[in-house]
Amino acid sequence: MSFHAGTALSQQRTDPFGGETLRHELGTIAQNDRNTESCRQAALRHLKPHVQDAHERIAARNADRMDSGMQTARALCNLHDRLIEILYGFVSSHLCRVRNPTDSERLALIATGGYGRGLLAPFSDLDLLFLRPFKTTAWGESVIELILLMLWDLGFRVGHATRSLSECLRLAQRDMVVRTSLLEARYVCGDKALAEEMRAGFQAEIASGDGQDFVAAKLAERDARHCRQGESRYLVEPNVKDGKGGLRDLQTLYWIGKYLYGAGSPSQLVEQGIFTHEEGGTFQAAEEFLWDVRCRLHWIAGRAEERLSFDVQREIAEQFGYRDVTPRRAVERFM
């Protein structure tokens, strides 16, 4: 479990918003408008074109094949990290500033799910954990509410949870979904010591056993998912995320490897002898290809779409460079 930038983001820590300039501009807005709601709206108007421009640059690089699907997913993750840092700084420093904070008035913003892994598809939800040390405070409630409102107003779908340290660990003991989300948790901003305390507690209290219950639960989830999506790898309209042989199956292997062996990336599964070099190469090639397809599906649909339906297969086949005498034959080669 990692609360630092992580391997997936190690080469994506650039600031897509131009360094400190945007933060300074938002600070100026706050100084000139002391009304919380009108200040928030003015900040949103200022932020929206910056966010849209950053998304368009990432989409263009993917469309022009300058960035692969995974590079695109990492760039999007980095973009949202920087945006959340900006929003947290703006809200906590200007809209909800506390001059003498108590120990209870601390907050860590932690990415979970695919966002926690450092890979985010173009229209996927942002999964965020707002971690507090104890019971909620009025300050914490206000900060969380304003950050969520601003993310929603900017057009993002956010899956969020607000929990204390003890609640996180207690839920992770009995709920495998929560346990998996914490396994992939990644610190974004806020109180880093608080996030580190949860990491240490998770390692000591949750992930210190033999892992048999976790493995059994993940394999059961996989079997149930295959029943829903179809048992064949050769469906004519496959789901690239949840279908058999899709991204979720690769992630299940990764979850098990991380939980049992502490592997922080698929390459570390090779280093530890869990995968052979050939198996590791196959895993990474499959992951790269599926992310390429998934990102293009999202861009074409303009929403979170995971099913490779007939109406998009031809366009994606062309984007991947498949050509033949007839478009149908090109699609068949791609599929």
C-alpha cells in the first residue's frame, strides 16, 4: 500500500496548470471577494478553461498516437491530482481558513480505485477518500462539501467516502471492497502524516495475515463477473474492462500479487519470481493494448463506455491502423 506518488506517476509530476500562477490568481480572487459562494463561482469560471484546455491537450496527444493509452491514463491522473491539490489549497486557505486548528481539524485526500493505481480513463469516476483523524468537525464538513461541489461543477463524476482512521480499518477487516480500495490507496494532498498512519495501520492490522481470505474473495468476484459478462473470451462485443480477459482480470492478478507479496507494479512480480519474464511481458502488452482501446472508446463515446460495440469497432480499427480491401475485413483483423 503506497501513499507516495508511486511508480505509475513518477514521470507525470509536471503541473499542467502552469506552476504557481493559477494558485496565485485564485488567491487574488479570494482576496477581492469575501463572500464564500460568489468567490467559489468566480474561481470556477477561472478554472474551467484551464481544465478544458489541459484535457484537450491530453486527448490530442492520444489521438495523434503521441501517447499510448497508459500514458494517457497517467497524464489524466496527474492532471486530476494537481487540480485536487489546487482546490484543497484554495478551499482550506481561503474559503474555510482556520487560524488555530485543533488536532481534529486535519484532512488527507487519498485516491482509491483505478485513480489510486495512477491510471484514469478519460471519463471514469474520480474515487476519493477524505480521511479524518477522529469524528467529523464543522471545518472538515465544509471543506469536503466545497471541494466536491467544485469538482461536480467542473463536470467530474466523483465516487467519495469520508471516514476516520478507525472506521477505515474496521471496515477493511470485514469488507473486501473497502480492503481492496485501501490496498490501492494513494496520497494526493492534505495531511500526509495522517495518510501514513492509515498505511501503517493497514499493513499491521489488515495485510499481515496469510491472505487466503483475500485471494478467495477476489477469485469469487472474478467468477461472478465472468458469469455476468459472458464466459467466452471471444464475444463479438466484448467489455474491455469487465469481460473475461479484460482489464479487471489483469487488475485481480495485480491485487493478489500486491496483497501477498507487496509488489508495487507488475514488473515487481517478475523481480520477485511470481511471473516469468515471458509472463510479465505478456501481462504488460495486454495491459497496454486494453488501455489503448479503452481510452479510445471513452473519447469516441464522450462518456465512460467499456463495451466494444459494433458501431465503434470500425472507427477504432482504423485508429489502430488496420486496413484491408473491405472495412469489414479490417474490423475482423482488429477484433
